[in-house]
Amino acid sequence: MFAKLESLEAKYQELERELSSPGIFDDQHRYRQLTKKHAELGEIVAAFRDFKITAAAMESNKELLADFDPEIRELACLEAQTLEERLDGLEKQLQVLLLPRDPMDEKNVILEIRAGTGGEEAALFAADLFRMYMRYAERHGLRSELIQASESGTGGFKEVIASISGDRAYSRLKHESGVHRVQRVPATESQGRIHTSAVTVAVLPEAEEVDVHIDPGEVRIDVYRSSGPGGQSVNTTDSAVRVTHLPTGIVVICQDEKSQHKNRAKAMKVLRSRLLKQKQDEQKQSYDQNRKSQVGSGDRSERIRTYNFPQGRITDHRINLTLYRLESVLEGEMDELVDALVQHYQTEALQAESAEADY
């Protein structure tokens, strides 16, 4: 591990020299490549340098442990314990930083939420989840934009699609894919009985044209007039767009914008992301048929989380984490959940890498 870290530090220093060389700004493409790589290595190099400084401090402290003055030895002993704990933490941090990065982590997100079993109650909970993710994005300085929404009769969503963009948006939200179950008493329930409903969430890395090539001949685009509830016309022009990808049968509808061109651009963005997701799933399946993972898979077949309103409880079943602050989580305070999931999957990745090394 340390030989690799030394090599990465040398590469980092080489990048610094190149970035400070005369004329570097003349080639903007090269400059962007170098700054991106420099930023990627920055965190791990900073942690490695901190590790070396701490290790050197431990070596210096060993001399004080043999000092004739008992007070100095006592202080040195306390310092040694602190330094050892710090060194252990830095080593674990470096192990995580050396893990292969998901190439999709830097991507923006296409978020798709759909009401499942439970009718209107599921649609209302879909709206609650949509609001939760929008609040979370806002708290982290991420930008969100509504792409398409199909509302229910009571103010919920049968389906809602949005984009979330900003620093490492996909890395923050990728573990949210799956079935979210809600247990609560619906507003229309006169007997006070608790109902169980379900909503599916899919988090897709937003694909760019360079990620997925779409042959124009394989796409059918239909335009029609946008309509509101009950089919009432809310637009006088053919601005709604339905895009059908003929080889896969994927259909994307977008009618939220008044401009046909904007609806078409949004629909193509969603189509590219779904095709990229399909490609990822195929690669993942061929790599390991039996490995279960939410990383980049968007698996909706498995219940991942339960929101129990009577108890104010939220439970993530993948990591057996239960929090009794449901209201604050639904207000977008999801950091404890998100951080725990990231740590869980990092630990799994470290264990898998260790097992492969032993093998």
C-alpha cells in the first residue's frame, strides 16, 4: 500500500510542476485534464503526508518514553496513545481512498420516484420522498430541476422525475435506489388503521452523449398537446414530447415545459440515463450473477427502507440502522443515513479486496 502511495505522491508532484509551467493555459483541454487529476489525488496525498508526519512524531516520542523524568515519561505515554489512534485512523482512511472509484460518482443524477402498491397513499408518500430529496439537495448546495411529473388526484405523484446536479451528486444518492415502504394511518382512514404502501426510487447517473450513443434512426419522437387532469387542454401548441427507443422499447414522456425543444431535450436526457443504467446492469450481471449490491444497480425488487409514522421510526434494512427521527429525515436531514450507507459499502469493498488478495 505504501509503495503505491509513494508513487501517487510523486505523480501529484509531477502534476504540480506541469501546472506551474509556462504556457500551460494555452491548451485549455490539457489544463482541465491536469487540474481534474490534481484534485483527485489531492485528498489522498494530503492524508498520506499527514500519516508520515504522525509516524515521524511517534518515532520522536519513543525517545521520551525512556526519559529519566517520570513526568515526561507519563506525558510521552499519553502522547503515544493519541498518536497511535490517529495513525490507525489515517491508515483506515488511506485504505478507503485507495479503493477503485466508481467512475459514475462524479455524475449528476436522474431521480425517478414512482408510487407502487397502496394507491393514493403511495402517491402521497412519493410526494413526501420527492420533497425529502429536494430538501437534501438544497442542504448540500446541489441544484434540482423537475423533468416530468404525473400527479394524483390528492396532490401526490404517480410518477415524478427530476435531475439533481452538483458536486458528486451520484455518489451521495446512489444507495437510495430500491423499494421504500411506508406504514401510517391515511388521512382518509376513519378507523385509524395503519396501512402499508410502497414507492420505488431509481437513482440513475446522468448520461452525456459521449457515454451513450443513440442512433437517430432508432428513436421515434411523437409530439402532441400537453393535457392536465381529465384530459383538459392546458396548452394550445404541440409541445409535449414522447420519445420511444425502438430497440429497447423504453418510452420517455415530457410535457412540463411550454417549449417542445426543451421537452425533447429533457426526454433525451432521461433516455440516455436509462440506457446507461441498462448497460451498467448488463455489465454487472455478467461480472457476478450472485453479488447483491445497490451500487449503480438501481435494484427495485428489494425493500431497502421502512418509514413507520406511528413510531416516528425509519429503518434501513440493508445495514440494520434504525433512527427515531422520521420527521427530520423527511425534511432532508439524511446525512446520518447517507454516511452510514457509504461507510457500509466501503467496508464491504475493503473486505472483498482483502479476500481477493488472500486468494
